[in-house]
Amino acid sequence: MKVAIIGSGVSGLSAASRLLERNNCSTIDVYEAASKSGGRISSFNWQLKNNEEFPCDTGQHFSIGAYKNFIELLERCDALKYWTRHSFEWNLLKLRENEIQKLLHFKISEIKFFKKVLLPYIKFIKVPTKFFFLKFYFSIFLLRTKLFNANALCELYDKFYFSDVSLDLFWNAFAENSMNTEYENADLNTLSFLVNECMKDIPGCIDILLPKSDYYSCAISPIEKNLRSNGVNFFFNSLIENIQPSRRLKYRGMLSQSYDKIVLAVPGYTASKIWMRSGFSTTKESLQWENQKYRHILNLWVIAHPIANESKDNKHKSTCFSWNPIEFNGSFYVVVIQKSRERPNLLSIIKSACNNDNLVNEEKNLMDFASLFLQARYAIRLEDCEYKLIRAKRATIACTADQGKNSALWSGIETGISGIFKCSDEASLNFPSTIEGAVKSGYLAAESI
Ligand SMILES: Cc1cc2nc3c(=O)[nH]c(=O)nc-3n(C[C@H](O)[C@H](O)[C@H](O)COP(=O)(O)OP(=O)(O)OC[C@H]3O[C@@H](n4cnc5c(N)ncnc54)[C@H](O)[C@@H]3O)c2cc1C
């Protein structure tokens, strides 16, 4: 069987990998519009003022312990050795006791219970117990979700199960960051699914996996190398214009050989363009690709040497990572601080869930926030640091409650035409648009062939 895969992002590479495992293809050809693999996971060499080259990702990507398929893929391609694993550091433990009480504001009776049973214990909280605490909080949250059958995350707030503090300290930023959707529009079921995945094997599931340099060198390149060595062919700079009725692909004015099966490993909006140019009639799937809503992500990278002294606890660790949600002028930022022996200390300030209409203002607000944050926290000026703002347009689909309600979020791997499949991060059920979703969808598409 001859198979063509259009797109060499994580989903296309995963599809090729699973096809190889199944060993029923004589040809696996991957066509990629760009000059290298990776798609939205792309990296660049940041030329620093001292002429050093700093390999860096175009956006801050988080992979977590719950990404079982992605981790297994790295392992199979002998790439896990390029990764480090960190326990999730969140600023909850820096809260004062009255803030913790507000955070646990569910119901009077429950507060009493917390006061009596948990709060004395929380004072002496150590690393493993904070995960127990998180798990407990998430379980209650999930239970409430089931009882009230809400669609949107913000409906829970109306029912008094989120306190203002918990919103400011966690849920707002968590929803925006994990689902690329503003809190007011976030789909509760997607969030519940994610939280559930993160609870399965606490604390391992919320471990953060970081590449020792960048995602391209530590994941994409080894996966591609593994595929090539097993006979997969790559055609770069080969934008597919359309699929011909004979199942040939048109690219660079040429026609490919004819394939038995074709996998569109591209996001929905790209798939719908190829669909139109191929003259295929509209299917319910292609309609869905057209209607999916996307959001942009802003990411400001800052190289700041003084952050080496960020925390006394972390002073002696060779690497560390912390996730800090902070509200500024009505926008939620996640500040990620990474310290590593191998690289300069790196700080990223992320603003997820941006729309076209608010992008310019968000960008300005982010820069103001970054200046103030660096000044207040480290007494350094942004202008004195090396920094780079990256705008990722249409970074992922937004997991909005209205799309969730209409079962319009996940497109699935069918296309409505037999022999043509679709994968990408918005194709596999329930997982927000993520690396893990992309890998799962690639596997599913390959298994259907
Ligand atoms: C800034 C940013 C931050 C993110 N943060 C996280 C995170 O923290 N954690 C997480 O899990 N996920 C994160 N994501 C999402 C994650 O990057 C994506 O879910 C994943 O990379 C999607 O992979 P994919 O293969 O589905 O699609 P893509 O990576 O988009 O791959 C599609 C490929 O198809 C190619 N292509 C398109 N059209 C054609 C054509 N006509 N012919 C040939 N080739 C074509 C493209 O060039 C591309 O290489 C982030 C994304 C961005 C942009």
C-alpha cells in the first residue's frame, strides 16, 4: 500500500511512525510545505549580542507527564535522553493562610472541614503533599461539574464554587494557557478531561518535560531521523496545491505518483483550503474545519542573568522551572522561569487566547507588564536584557463552550471521502489542541488505514 502524508508537524510524523509499526505499507511519503519538519513546533537560532547562538523555540511549549503518547514516541526514537523532567512548581505555597482559605471557598460546611482537617496540615506542606492537595481540589471541581452539568467554565463561578482568589491565582490563567481560550468562553468538558488526565498519576502526570535545548533538536529531528532510517521519504518545500481524482498530489507544478491512501496532517483551516482547491464537494467534516475558531498566542522571551538567584530553594538545583500566573490590567500572563546549567537563564511571558481585535493592545500591555515585572522582581530593565516577542497567529483552536456544546470542537480523522484521512491537534477527541492531541490523532489516522 502506498501512503502520502501531507504535513510533517507532530501529527504527520506520528502517523508515519505508526504506519511503519504496522508494517503494511510499501511506500510512505511525507510532503511538507516548509523547508523542515515540525510545523508549529519550530525553533530558531537566536543570535545574541555577544555573538553566541541560542537555540530557542518560537513559542514556549509545555509537555507534561500526562502526554503518554508523545513520551512513548520520544522513547521509541531514542530521544528521551535529550529531555529533563521537573516537578510542577506553582506559587500556591507562597500564599498566606487567609488566601488559602479564600481559595478553598466552596461551601461553609466544607470550609469548616478544610479548617479542621486540612489547614493545619497545609502549613507543613512538602512536595508530595502539595500534589495531594491539588488532586483534592480538582476532584471536588470535577464532582461539581457533573452535578451541575454546566457547559462553560465561568458557569461554575456563578454557582459560587470558584472564589475570586482561585480565579486570579489559577483558573483564569490555566484555562487560557491550556486551552488557548479566554476564561469567559472556555469549554468546561475539555477542561475536565484535561484535569482528569492530569490526576491519573499524580504527581508524575503534571511533571513538566523540558528539552535540553529546543524542541526541534530534541524531538522533531530525532523522530524524523528514525523515520528516514526506516524508509520514510520526505519532500520538503513541497506545498500541496490539491489532490487529483487519481489520488495524485499536485505540488510545485508537478504531479506525484498515485497513492492508495492520503492523510491530511494539517490544521482544519489548511485542510479546508486543500479541499476546495481539489474540487471536492463539501462534507460535514470539511464544513467543520471551516468553522473552527482559532486564537493567537504572544510569547516574550527574555534572557535575564540575575534570575539565577530567583529562589533560595532553587539555588542549588542544576535546573528548575516555575509557572506563575499573574494578572495585569485585566490580562492574565503566565511567567515561566527556567534555569539551566546548559543554557542562559530564560524567562518567558505568555499571553494566550488573543483575537485579532485585541492583538495590538495585548502586545502593548504585555510589554508594559514585562518592564514592570522585571523591574519589581529583579531590579533590571527590559531594555537592558536580550528579548524577543513572538506572535503565533492561529496558534491552536479555541476550546469554546459554544463549539463544545454543538460537538463542533474535534473534527475526528474521517473526511467524508474514503481513503482520505485527516489528523492534527484538533482532530483527536477531548484533549485540548496540544502536542499530545496531535500525536494521538496521527496514531488514530494510521490505525484507520
Ligand atoms: C505558540 C504556541 C504555543 C504552544 N504551546 C503548546 C504547549 O505548551 N503544549 C502543547 O501541548 N501544545 C502547544 N501548542 C500546540 C502544538 O504546537 C500543536 O498542537 C502541534 O504542534 C500541532 O501539530 P500538528 O501536526 O497537528 O500541526 P502543525 O504543526 O501545524 O503541522 C502541519 C504541517 O503541515 C504543513 N503544511 C501546511 N499546509 C501544507 C500543504 N498545503 N502542503 C504541505 N504541507 C503543508 C505545515 O508547514 C506544517 O509543517 C502550541 C502552539 C503554538 C503555536
